[in-house]
Amino acid sequence: DLFLVHDRPIARPVDDSVVRVMDGEPVVLRAARGYAPLSLSVEMELPALVAVGGHLKNSVAVARGGEIVLSQHVGDLDSARSRQVHRRTIEALTALYDLRPVEVVCDLHPDYASTQAAEASGLPRHAVQHHQAHLLAVMAEHRLRPPILGVAWDGTGYGPDETVWGGEFLRLTDRGYERTAHLRTFSLPGGEAAVREPRRAALGMLYEVYGDGLWEHDDLAPVGACSAEERRIFSALLRGAGPAFPATSR
């Protein structure tokens, strides 16, 4: 009979949190409503910092003294709207904690929207390799002290050698990290298209094993799924005639 509606603006958009019980214990997959802002104490003295997060599944953080505060889940930064929410989340966190950052921390990848936001801030910028950040987060959560050998088998992340990292063994110390080993490098034919189309990544791995003889193995699903025209295109990409970035992930 009736509709109750309103046009009140949302000051701080916060998604629902996502929690799953694993092995009898609750594991937070997305920290948002009811969990954030989340304060984490660390055994070191930090300057006033703001960390702008990655491009996908983004959240941000601020730090001061021995405390780090994580924001709610912001999400992927693919749209203008999500980038606006990202900017407002940073503004809200710094205002809420009366923080005047002296430095901004971001991902090493130059094309992430969050990295570009860090550059636009005008603050001194400190870039962190994607998988080093993952391992440092685990160390902070479990209060582990360096030196640590960390293994990150994660999605793609920009490496300082300008290749795509993802299957990494990193030795972390007080002074930084050393890449001690990684999964065997293979090509991603078509670049980022391989992230959205997994058979491209599979063909890149198989090419490392069989070389140009790859196309003789029609019994392999990624090969059998390719038309004659696709075989011609992928073969050219794998030989270096187009974008086929070396990677240790996907």
C-alpha cells in the first residue's frame, strides 16, 4: 500500500562483512560493517602515514605511533564511483583520527588507481612490492619478527624488474626483502587478457614445456579449445610478436 523512500546522502558507505567458518573457526573474508575501522597495534614507532591499498579488493589504512587502523572494504577501483569512495574513505579516516600524514604508502604498480591517487596527493611516496606487502601483513597479524622466509602464491603483482610476480619466496629482514626463489617464469599471451581468459595462461605454461610443438597436443584442453585462427594468433604472441609478458603467477 505504501512505499517508504528517502534521498538522504550516504556519508560513509560500508558494505556487509563476509565471514566463513573454516575448521571450526570464523575467518573474515571481507572486513566491513561491524569489523571496521579495525585497530592493530605493532611493536614499532610509526610516523603519520596513509596507505592507499591495491587496485582490487581495496581498503586503506592510517598509522601513527604504534597503531595501524584499517578501513572498511572499499572494493575494486575500476570505476569513477569507486575511486571517489576510495578518496572519501581516506579523507574520513584521516579526519576521524586527526591525522596529518607525512608520507603515503602505495603499491609498486604504476597503473593502479590507488598508486595514481598517491602520486596526486603531493606527499612523499613510498612504493611497496605487492607480495612483500602481503607477507608483511601476515607478519603484523601474527606478530612475527624478521628475519622471515615468506611464500606468496598470489595473483599478479608488479615486480621491480618490470615483470609480473606471483609465485614468490621472499626473505624479509629489518632492511627490506630478498627474492630467494620463484615459480618458473612463463608468458601471458595478450598481457592482462590472460587474467580474464585462463586458457591463455595455460597455453603460456605449456609453451614453456613444449615450445612450438605445443599445437601438436590436441588432447590437452587449452590446445583443443583453440580454432585455427586462434592458434595462429597465440603462436605469434608466444613467439614475441605481441604483448606476452613474463610472469610467475596465473
